[in-house]
Amino acid sequence: MTDHATPQDSAVTPQDGAASPADAPAPPPVAPPAAFAPPSPGAVTGQDAVGAPAADPWGVPVAPPVPEPLSPEELAARRTRRRRAAVRWSAAVLVCALAGTEAAVAVTTPDRTDIPGLATERDGRYTFPALVLPPLPSGKAVPRESKSRHAADLRYLLLPAPKEAGGSLAPVVFPSPTAPASASASSSASVGAAASPTAGATASGTPSSGAPTAAATTAATTDWVPCDALAGEQKDAAELRALLLQNACRAATVREWTATDGTRTQIRLLAFGGSTEAWDVFADLRSKGDPKGVPGLKTGPTQGWDSVNGVDLATRETPATGPDAGPTGRVAYLSAGDVVGVVTMTNPKGVKTAAFRQVVTLQSDLLA
């Protein structure tokens, strides 16, 4: 019987010399994905590829390099540069301090009105010295009522000239007071008595007792004048002269000045035997006063003026010549007890209201 090969016979057995699975070579190891591979030391990744390599956070810290010591020449040059810088900064600080000090002194030392940019526009007011009341004669008390008589020298009750008219700003020092003038019994002699100086005063108006100082001389240069000198300035001189005789004007004095702005100021003071006589003259002047040099006077305003206790006030002024120009003439009449005052201010360019009110108010303060 013929032997046939079976499937088992056709299979390759290990004995036939074929390779077994155990003898086959192992497959190569598969590398893990790059996303999971840890970065190797010193590898350049991400933004570090553009700049410097990233430092290893797990690496051993490296000490910074030790600078080489400077030579003596380099040390000397460095000290020289530091000293020069210190000198420059010190000089800059000193210059700034000096400039600030000079600026502070320049601003605080002068008056505010004299500093450019800070000066206020002047309204025409004048600069007067500090007002000082004259001393009273021995045994005379200070008047307490508006109807009291003035015992002080009438000349020293005049407002002094301002700085703008050449006046001094030094306080006025008055000489020793003298006895007031004695009134004449007759009204005809009362006007003439005004032309003669009071007892204890010379014809020049300087008191004979004691040597007056320079400031006192300035206060005493004003002389006595006749009472009818005021009447001579009026258009109706005869009527006012008769009124002065009727009310027995005892003494009169005057002060005049012209300021740098061209305003001429005249202040007249007239003394009477009492407030009744003085009021009659005051009432006539405020209603009929018509000086020759100030034509066209009309009643002026007094609202808003600083009232002075014991002094009655009435004003007259010329019409204004234009919208920006004030009246060319202003007159104020004052009544303070036994004294009547007349303040006249004229200027072809216009008398400023502030200057007129200032002069009238200060003169009223001396008479109050």
C-alpha cells in the first residue's frame, strides 16, 4: 500500500530546521510621542529659541563672576568723577536757593501796588501821612459832642498835603499848644481879628514857644487869613461878607496844593463863637455857594459816603463833560461844631470821585 502524505506530515517541524517564533528578532522599540518627551538639559524650546537659553530650574546655582579689582588709576578717576558730580549738584541747588530767595524778597519787600502784574489800577486816591490830632491847651477837655467848640489851633486841623503834591509821609509833630485867639465883642472887629495871629504866634505863623522840629514846621507854615477871603472868591461877595460879620467869624486858615494828576485842592476852615453861628454860614453856603472859579455848580450826591459823627456834609459839583470824564469842579461844605470847612477841588480833565471823597472824609475826621 502506497503511503500518502498527511497534513501533519507536510507541516514544518522544528526538526526540519525552520525558524521558530522564539528565534525571530525582536521589533525595534517605539519612541514615545514628542509631546511627552521631557526636555533634555540645555535644549532650546519655545520662546527661548529666540532669546537666551532658559535656565534650568533644577540645575546647580552658579555663582556670579567676581569683578576684577580696579587699578589705583581707575579708583582715582572714579573718585574724581564723583567729586565733580557732587560739586555740580551742590552748585545747582545753591543757585536755585538764591534765585528763590531773591524772588521772594523782590515780591514781599515792595508794596503790592508797585509790582508789575499785581498792581491794581489806581482810582485817583492820594497817599497821606498818618493823621495826628493836635494837642489841646492846658485845662481844655476833648470835645464830646458835635456842638462843642474846638480848642486846638485851627491851623493844625487842616489836612496835610499828600505825597502826590510833595507832602511828607512822616507823622506830624506839633509844638506846644498856645492859648486860642480871643474874640472881639463887636462884629466889625471880628473879621479883622482873623487876619492877626493868635497869642503866642508870630506873624509868620510859627509859634514862639519852643523850637519846632522839621515836621512841626510843616504843620505850622499855614498862616492865618482874613475871614472875608472866602467871600472874595464868591460871585456874591457882599452877601457872604455881611453874613460873616453878622455871625462874628473869629479866625480863618487855608491850605492849597496841586497834585501830579493836575487836581488843585483848597481847604478853608473858619472858626465861629459857637455852633449856631457856624450853622448859619454853613446853611447859606450849601444852598447859595457859587465860587467864581467853579461855575455852574449843582447839588452833588452824598449817598454811600462814609459818614463822620458830628460833621454835617453837603456837596456841589459841575456837570460832567463826557461819559468818561468827571466834573471839572467839586465843592464840599462841612459843619463841625463851631468850625465851617470848605473843600474845593478843580481839574480841567475832571476831578475823580475817589480822590474827592477821600479828601473830604479825612478832613472831616480831623474836625470830628
